[in-house]
Amino acid sequence: MTPGRLPDPEPAAAAPDRVRDAFGIRFLDGLAGLLAAGILLVGVLLLVSALIAPGLLAAAGLGPADGPGWDRVLAHLGVGVAGELVVRLRRGWPVPVRIGADSAVTVAALALIWWAWMP
């Protein structure tokens, strides 16, 4: 600061609406990322189960087993990979596009859970 010059003004605090909106976007980003990673992990475990479990159970004398079913395995892998792709690519996207993409990943994961796991 030089003599006779006023000090720089204090930076303004972020508006409460912007803070709340940023929290909401971060929450939605985290939820979509968690669901995408979880669905992909379950898909990989189902794939391993479908490949290994029938042979192991038959060899152990527990009777025939057919595994989880290829439709469920492929659905989990597809939704998980697509969700992870969205999570990795969304960083530079505008906020409305990120909200739409995160919402789509969340809805797809919840619909898959309902279809594959609810009786």
C-alpha cells in the first residue's frame, strides 16, 4: 500500500444462494459417482460369480447352479461403465448439463437396482 491510497476492499462473501447451489451440485455429483462405482463393482462381482460359481458349486457337490443370469450381469456392467464415463467427463461441463447427467446416472442406477434386485 502506498501513502495516500486507500486499502483494497475486503472480498465479498459468496452469496448464500450460490453456496447452497454449489452444495447441491456437489451432493448430486457425489451421489452419481457413488452409485456408478457401486453398480460397476457389483457388475464385476456378478461377472466373476457367473463365470466361476457354477463350476465350483457343482465340484463341491452342492448341485447345479446357473449363476446370476447374463442379463443382470450385462445390465450392471453397462450402467456402471456409462455412469463412470459420465463422472469422468463432467468436470468441464456447464452446471445445467452436469445436473442433467448426474440425474440420469442416478435414475439409471436406481432403476437397475429396482429391476435386478426387487422381487
